[in-house]
Amino acid sequence: MLQLRPGCECCDRDLPPDSPEAVICSFECTFCRTCAETVLGGRCPNCGGELVARPRRPAEKLAKFPPSSERVHKPSGCRGVAALVVACAVSLVWSYAAEAQPGRVCPADRLSVGASA
């Protein structure tokens, strides 16, 4: 059974069990979608495995099979965490702007923070 860890290992963002923003590797390392795409390039910094959407447990099963309360936060394992914070803030602002002006692209979406050449 999946642990459904409560937060992102990079930025410590809360990821409730029903969050569509949670991604995991085959070892259940857990990240938010923003860190996975912006900082990690879709790869787990711990094992190198692919990061995929974490399945969501049906609400009626959570009482009998609760999510983990264990928080794992390893910002040192994530490249460019400071740049990520800026990218997340910029992305959030741009997501609101995009609603008002469709077609605009957030500059942070083009970042490849910590990527190898």
C-alpha cells in the first residue's frame, strides 16, 4: 500500500492524499509537480527513477488506510532550491495572469534549474 507522504521532499509543500500535484518514484520519494518539472527534470534525485503522478486514495478508504504522517525534507538533494522558490512564486503569479490573458507563458516554465549541460 502506498504511504501517501504528506509533503514535497524539495520544498516541503503540503501534498494532501487527494492532491493532483503529487508525484512519486518507484521508491515513493514524493515531490510536488513544480519541483519535479522545474528542478528535477522528471527524475528522482535519490534513485534516478522516473517521477509519475501519485495515485489518489478514495476518500472513503482514508479512515481505514490513512496516509503517512512522516515528512521527508531533503532540500540538499534537490538542485537549485533557492531558484525553485523564485520559480514557484513567478509561476503562481503568471498562472493568475494567464487566466486574464490566455496564451501568455510564464518565464519560469522555461527554466531548467540545476540541469546538466
